[in-house]
Amino acid sequence: MARIQLRDIVTEEQRAAALGVRVTPDQERFVASVAESFEDAVREVRAVPRYWTVNAGNQVVGFVMISDGIPAGRLATDADLLGPYFLWRLLIDRRYQRRGYGSAALDAVVEYVKRRPNGDALLVSAGQGEDSPQPFYERHGFEPTGQVVDGEVVLRLDLTHA
């Protein structure tokens, strides 16, 4: 298993490094860029965004963004929010894919969410079609919920037994 660390993005240097993360052209239709993620985080503060770089040593190999504990009342009134914990973005730079960094980053997010209040599940959504990330998530124990949001299948990982 690849060894990674999730690091908060607090400086302009860290932000610039995160903005350098690029997925393959085939993956671009399934995941927004880091720049779009930063814009979404500003626009959708009600989703309680939290984001990190994925680091292997001092090298930034990816980017992760989650909804970090959306309050139950907000979930009840904002039907388009999924949570309280939603894996909003997981990008591994195309130069570092197929080395286990995506799995390691997902494991780190799971460990983080399990320590959070009401951290008994993690949700994610995946577009459909060739190169969809859905099989990746299913290999890690996520199961389809039957819900579809904005054309993407919603999957859930039960953290009470993980």
C-alpha cells in the first residue's frame, strides 16, 4: 500500500501545488479540476467543504475534498446536499496513478470521517460510462444506494464495521 499524508491547504504555495494536479483526459468528464473544486468550495459553503493535498513524502500526488459534517437540519432543508460526509472530489495526478495513491487517500479519508461526530457513513457519487470511478469505489466497499443525483449514482460506505 502506498504511504500518503493528507495535508491541509493553507498557504498560496500549497494551493499552487494542488492546482497542478491533473487527471487523464478520459477522467476529466467524471471529475472537476482542482480549480473548479476551489470555486465550488467558495460557492457551496453550506456543504461544509474541507480539502487537502495528497502527499507522498514532499510530492503532491493528488487532491481530496469532502463535505465535512453537514448539519442534519441543513440536510433536511437542502435536498441537494448529501452527507453529513460526502467525498466530493478525489483526484490523483495522471503521473502518479496506478500506484495505490487513490486507495491510500480514500483510506485516509475514511479514517478521518470515522473519528468525526456521526461519522458512520461516507457517501460518494459517480458518473456512468467507460472509465467511471464507480468500480473503484465498489472495490473499496461502497454500495449503490439506489439514489441518482445530477445523473450520478450515489454510493455509501458503512463505517460502523469498517
